[in-house]
Amino acid sequence: MNYRYDKYGNKVSLLGFGCMRFARNAVGKTDVEKTEQQILEAIHNGVNYFDTAYIYPESEAVLGSILKKNHLRDKVNIATKLPHYLIKNKDGLDKIFNEELKRLQTDYVDYYLMHMLADVDTWKRLVDIGIVEWIEEKKSKGIIKQVGFSYHGNSDMFCKLIDVYDWDFCQIQYNYMDEHSQAGRKGLHYAHSKNLAVIIMEPLRGGKLVNRLPQEALDIFSKYPKKHTAAQWAFKWLFNQKEVTCVLSGMNSMEMVKDNIHTASTTTINELTVEDESMLQEVVNVLNRKMKIGCTGCGYCMPCPKGVDIPGSFAAYNRMYTESKFWGWAEYMMCTALRKNTTSASNCIECGKCEKHCPQGIKIREELKNVKKMENLPYKFVLAIKKVIKF
């Protein structure tokens, strides 16, 4: 296994075990026996970073029981997450955190994240209820070793979040399709420049870069002289970059575990050639042909005077057509409705300032009208709930 290093010089396995999608049995519950075999195989081969969260069904409890049973707690790093959107006051912080410790059968967490931290205003709300003092107390007692946040949204807001607190690490969606969307390469490099460890999620974009590639893209891979699978190419593209600390994979089969371990153990920094990068760009071009809006995520249209997240909205809208309606809608909800101040397309007043700066010449006002169609009844329900809980 290859390793990278976090902010404090601790070794972190290049491959991390994402614990959201454990193997399932016939009735939809976690197949604990298979999951245990896969986790033991991963640890035996050097994987030492395990990522879970409070809201992942069964995940914390299953991971905790397996590590406890096999006396492996001190051999791995556990990363879990605070569902800040469920927190109303400082007492709520302890209530949730203590429940997580109980599930994980441990008395400390190595890497603790603010889950889906959306924007600076959301962080300020947490500061107002005492999150900074709470973190400092837990860190001083060694109950939390390092603190970070996971993020879905555009690179500008990501960079602002990096600067509002002395974080130890962060977690972003990043892959060769999202090189210039989400936090993107810009966010990755900015976090790295601040000496933060960067954990990567969605390296295969929810499986799209493996299971839902069009035949034209598969043909590009098959005709290329170097023979790697689509999954291997996606991971190699990430492992190739020195700014990447650890790449999470939601592994739920022994085949996945072994294959990803092999790729993480044999790929080196700057291994990919110019030809390799060009080949992957061809695949991106094929996938981008299905996009409805030719937005590159450059951000020149921002800031919007009414707070619309234009690049984030367009990325989510495109995802509806390049991947699935559900994941496009889910991404739109995360980057608009779940922020402290909603950044929805419906905020647009058609002032046109954004269009004056768009290098792609996109008719932004017209496209935002199409994006608004994503604000369906479930979306409005989320907004209503957010008002009730004063999120």
C-alpha cells in the first residue's frame, strides 16, 4: 500500500474504505460476515482509513463491532461525521457525538468532520452555538484527534470555508469528470497549499465512471495501448496527483477490495503521461456531449447579487442528463437548499450581470428557468423542514 501524510505527519493509506455502501444481504441489511471479510482483507493489505457517518444506516455500529471483535481499533483511523443540520445547541453536540462513540465502541475519533458543510453562514451558526469551544475541549482531551469538513458545492465557497477556521483536513467530491466542478482542482490545490490533508469521495461518481459509461467511452479505453479497466483509470487519475491524500472507495465485494488495493499499491505520483491524460479527456468529451448547459464551472458569473449558485446549479442540472434525475436533484438540493441562505435558481431576478462575464456566452437567465424545474415538491418540502428546524 502506498501512503501519504496528513497535516501532522501521520501516515494515511492512499486508499480509504468508504463505509456507506457495505455489502447487503437478501433483506437489505448489512451482510456483516462479508463486510468483516472485506474489512480484514483491506487492513491486512495496509488500508488504515475508514470513513463512516452518523446518518449512514448501520455503518458506525457495524464498523465498530468488527474492529472491536478483531482487536483492530488501534490499527486504523476512524473518520466519522457530525450531522450539524440536526444540532440546535451545544448539548446536542455531546448527545450526537457520544452516541457515535457508543456505536463505534471506541473512546476517541481520529478524523471528525462537519458533514456536508454548505457555506460560511452555516459555519457561523455552529460557531454561535459553541462549536469552536466544543472542538477545542475534545481535542485537548484527545477524544477528537483532527477536525475537518466534507463539502459539496463550488470552488469559491469551498476556499472561503477553508479560511474560516484552522482545519486539519477536508473531504471533497473529485474525479476526472469533476475536475472543474464541485471544489475541483482549484479547491484541491488551495487546500493543499494550506497544508490540509484532502480526502477524496466519489472517485467513480457514484459508479457512473464504471457502470454507466456509453459504448463510445468504453471503446476509447479498449483501443488504448495501456490496458486498465475504467475503474483503474479513474483511481490512477487521482493517485497520480500529489495533492490527494486519500481516496475513498465504497467497496462492497472482495473483488473491489483486491482490485483497488492493487491499483493504490502500484500507482505513483506523476505516473500518467500526456497521452494518458489526453485519452481520459476524450472520455470526458464523450460524456460532456450529453450535457445540456456548456458550463465549465469557471465562476466568472459569480457572485450573483441575489446569491444564486450559478455554477453549482448548472452542474447539478447537467448531472440529471449525464447520470440520473435523482443524483442531479440531490446535488442541486445540497448546493442550494441545504445552505444557511438558500442559493436556488428561483432567487434569480434576471438582472443579467452574470451574462456579461460568461466566457462561454451562456444565456444564463434562460437556463436558470430550466433549472428552476428541479425545485419540485420534495425540494420545497426540504425548504419547509429547514424553516421549521431553523437550519
